[in-house]
Amino acid sequence: HERAGDLVAYAWEQVHEGALLLELLRAEPFAAYPYEIYAAFAGYGLRHEGFEALARPLTATRAWAHTEQHANRQLGLVNSERRVGVVTHTDAGGVLSRTWLGGLSEPWMFEGPSGYALTHTVFHLTDWGRMPDRVPEKIDGYLRTWLPAWADGCLESGQWDLTGELLAVAGSLPGPAPVELLDAVWPVLADVQHPTGCVPETGVPVQDPAPDPYPFIDCYHSTLVTAFAAALSLRSLRGNGERGETGGAAPGRERRTA
């Protein structure tokens, strides 16, 4: 926790304690990404008065509410609004129903793009695993049924980054940890990991003992995802007792739509 806190503090320093995000919001007032980045800090209590003063009227506009996005991306914006503590521009349940996952799509239609859409739907829905009880029962059952097959396919095709994201999804589910899935997948991913700790995004792992066996662009995301999935898996295996530390009521208010 101390190391994670140090990383958050460093990142906040790098965006000039929110001033850089305010510049980005001024330059692109209806772009979602400055708000979503800011929301990540706001969830930790790091605030910038000027950013929120500008964001408040922008997020109340009709244009903001009708920004055209894929459904899983819109869920990300709803989650950001929750973190900042404002009324969400739409109902998360209605958005969820329009996602690949929310529609309980035919599991054999799973492939790369739909896989990443699925994982990020869960991340945004649960606030990156903090709120597993937000996963509806039908979706929980669907994921518990099909995650093993999808993960097996990713392992077979060397999709290590997507494998890590699926493990993170497994660790974000309510209730008992899917132990059989974790036991089957984690040893394989551990074998792929380089002794330095990095994990390649895809392909055959290299055996080079050099300290930088992969270009940064080919391993940074998969390495972060592996660490993220490991933290969620450990919490899941330890039971729901620890979830209270990061769970509870999220900030913000949900706007309900008919």
C-alpha cells in the first residue's frame, strides 16, 4: 500500500497537481480523457479547484451527456463521474446492457477486441475491482462459466496481456474466488514472466537474461496488468473480508433514466 501510495503521489506531481489536466480540459472541453485521468486522482482525495470549476458546467451540458462513445467507454465515464462525486450523466445499468458483456454474447464469438471490451466493462463497472458487488448475478454466472475457456484460448495463442486482464476480471467478481481458474492460469503466466519481472504482451517469451529483454512498448502494459491481476487475485483468495477496505459506497450519485 505504501508503494502504491508513493506512485499515486508521484503521478499527481507529474500532472502538476492537476494543473496540466486543467490545461487539457481547456484545450478539449468535450474530450473525456482529461476528466477520466482527473477522476483517478479524485478517488484518492487529490483535487484541483480550478479543474472542477471548469468541469462542473461542462459535465452538466447536453453535449456531454450525448457524447458518442462505445458503451464500455461510456461506462468508464460514468465511473469517473462517480469518483469525482457528481451526478452521473446516465444510468450505468442502461449502458451496461448495450455492451458485449451485458448482452451475454455468444461465448464462441470471443476474440481480441471483444475480449478487451469485456474486461474494461468489468473494470469500469466495479471501479477497477473495488466494487465487485456491482456485477449483476447473470453476468457473474456467465463469466464464471466462460472465463476458463477464454483464458485457455489466450494462453494457447500467447495473448499474455489479455490473459492478465481476464485474471483481473476473475478477481473482480463477487463471492468466492474462481480457484480452479486461478490455479490453472497463474502458473503459466508465471513461467512467461522474465526474471526481471516484465511480461511480454504477446508471443513466445524470450530467454535473454538481459535486464531489458523487450522494448518498453511491448511489455509495459502487460507487466502492469499482471501486477494488477495479482493484487485482485490475492484479495479474492483471501475472501471478502478485505474487500471492505476498498469497497463501500462509492462517491457520486447515479442519474436514473427511463
